[in-house]
Amino acid sequence: MAALQRRQRPSDIKSRGRLQRLPRRGACVPRSVYHCEPDPMSNHSAPLPLAHLEAQLGRVQDGAWQAQFRGLRLSSVFQAVVALGSGRVVGHEGLVRLEYADGRGATPFRFFSGGLDEAGLTQLDALCRLLHLRNFQRLAADEGWLFLNVSPLVVAGHRRHGDLLGQIVASAGFDPSRLVVEIAESGVQDGDTLAAAVAHYRQLGCLVAIDDYGVGLSSLTRLWSLGVDIVKLDRELLLAARAHREAQRLLSGLVEFLHDCGTLVLMEGVESHDEAQLARDAGCDLAQGFWLAPPAPLLGAAPLGALGPQRLPDWAAAGVWQAWLAEAAGRLAVGAALQEAVAPLLDAAALLRCYWVDCAGVQRSDSLLGRQAGRPRFAPLLDRPGSEVSERGVFTRAVADPDAVQCSRVHLQRGFGVACVTLAVTAPLAGQPGVLCCEVALQEDMPA
């Protein structure tokens, strides 16, 4: 869920589907906070008729739809979802606001402290979806996504409750491809149940998003097998990336993995310009949070504004290493020995090793270690003559574009056990064509 009133973190609202610290009066809350264990003695209800839900809706003076449920008045608020690349608002998440008839705000804990059985929770879940859809249609043009949450208990029992969402969408004449059904992965422990629910919503024509990913027992394997459309990353991942450079790289790697799975990535809980910049630099496609737009009865958000050019990691922004490697290649071209050609590089603090490979990508020289690199932590894994080049992509680019220094993405130098980049440029050795390579540690990962 997005960051909500008082800029609370999602973890302040819910945790793995159980009631936790809850907002104060009148707070906008994701409906998944209503998740509670059903009464084991209660009977599972028959599917709710749509007419029963519609009878609980009514319009107020400004034309907005409201609903009544067990003495509470339910109204919709929406929080914008923004495309980080363009700054455009591309969708909204529907959230529910609770009030008593006299206007006093109601907290979920105060109302749900007695718990809801499965029948009551199913009714509330469906009523909120119908309410948000009616209000979204009233406010929105013929574009943009509507994100709707589904209670984990309803997800687990979707077969028992019939195709109510399909009925709601069809009766409203709403294009199901504009509906994004959010499922909290941590709220549904059984993998088969989760997969069946994802398949059910996709058969309806809806997009499916996994919510709060990164909380609890998130599974990459399960996520890959589900084939969902959007993954919403929990704010805790963003906070970790703000605090630690290593976590920034891990976040970028996670986003890249999710993109490889064919999903869009949405960062939740963006609460500052710097956090929006960080989310975009990590490769996130979408963002949502209080800084972009708080939940409101109307649609829209303030313009994102210029985030500035996408930041490159420090090693890519500085051209000094490319210049040094090009100079070393020039010395090899005029007949210098490898040790002599790369001597200035070996004195640099971040240099891990230099080596030369032939045009087939096989290392032919010894690994010349940087003088300040320290002892390799995993020495048996350090490449030796006869090894195939590990970063094949940067080698291939170097061969295809002679004399231009190529730089790899961040990867693990297995011998030293630290994050690094590989730089490569074509350079002959003893008259034989080949490629000169060096591996440079990111400064904060230099071994002691």
C-alpha cells in the first residue's frame, strides 16, 4: 500500500495481514488491514448478489458515491501512481475512509476489534471494490489504471465467493484491462492458492500486482512462477537503499530481475525528491507515495518536476579509469610488456587485477593484482591463464568496437568477493591481437 495519512509507513498499518499499529481518526487505510482470522465455527457464505451490494451505495451532494456497512459510512480516496520516466499520472489506488454517521472518524481497530467472519469480510471487500469503481468512473476519463486491493482471506476463498468482481466490472461497463488487482504476497502462504487466484483475475482480463514485496517471506521463485504484471516494492527496501550503497546495488539488481520476469516495478512510499530519484535510478518504472500525492477524494497529483538526469554510478561517471586503460593499451601497442604497460594502474587504490585475453576470450596472461588490493578472499576462484573471460558481454563489445574502452555493469569479482566493474579495450600483446582488461572495485567495497 502507499504511504498514507501522517506519512506512515506501510509497516505501521499492517504486517502480514494482521492488525498492527493503526492510523488515527479518519485515516485512509488499505483494506488488507481488515484481514483477520475467520471464526472456525462459521459457515462459508454463498456468493453475494450484486444487487445486495448496490443497495448499500448512495450519492451525496457533490455526486460522490458512499456506502454503508454495519453503522459506518465508507467513502473513497485515491492516491496517484506516477510513471517515473515521464512524470505522468498513469493510475490511482483506491483506499477507503471510514466515518461514523455523526462524522467522527473510525479506526479499523475500533471497528474490527471484535473480528469479522469470512462472510462479513467478503462483503466488505466487495463493497469497497464496487464503491471505488463507481467513484473512479465518476472522476476519470477513459484512461488510467485503477488499483484495487483484495483481502488475503478473500484471495484464499475466491472459489467459494463466485465471480463477483467480474460482475461488478461488467455491470459498470469498465474495461477490465484498466483494473489492477493487488494481492499481498505475504498474506497468502499457500503457493497453489496464490497461483490460482492470479490466474482467476487474469482470466477476467485484469492486471495483477503483487503488493508489499520485500516484506516477510517474499520468494523470488514463487514470484517468477506467478507471472504477474506489476510488483510493488515495499518502502523498507527504499529505506535500506538510502542508508547503504550496497543495498542500492541490490535494489537495482532486484529491479533488473523483475524486469527479466516481464513485470513492471512500482516503488511504494516515496516521500521525498531524493527517494523519487533513487527509485528511478534503481530502474523502477512507477512510484507512489505521500510526496507525489497524498490520498484525496479527487484524482491527480502535482507535477513530478525535474528529477535531473539519471545518475550514473561513480565509477561510470568518472572517465579516469577509461583514460588510464587506453594509455596502457597504447603502451602495449608499441611493444611494452604487460607488467610495464599496466604499472600505473597497479598502484591505484581500487584496482583489483589486470589481465589480457585473446580474441577467443581466453585469458592468456597471469592476473596482475593491484598493489593495494590485499589478499584475495577466495583465492582458488581467481581466474588464471586458460580461463574463459567471465564478463563476456564487455569483451564482445570491446572486440566489436576497437580502441573504445568498454565498461561492464557492476558484478561480483569472485576471487576477491567484492563488487566491481570490468573495463576492456583492444590491445595487442607480443604482436597478437587481443583485449586488455582490468577489474576495479567500487570504493566502499575495497578489501581491507
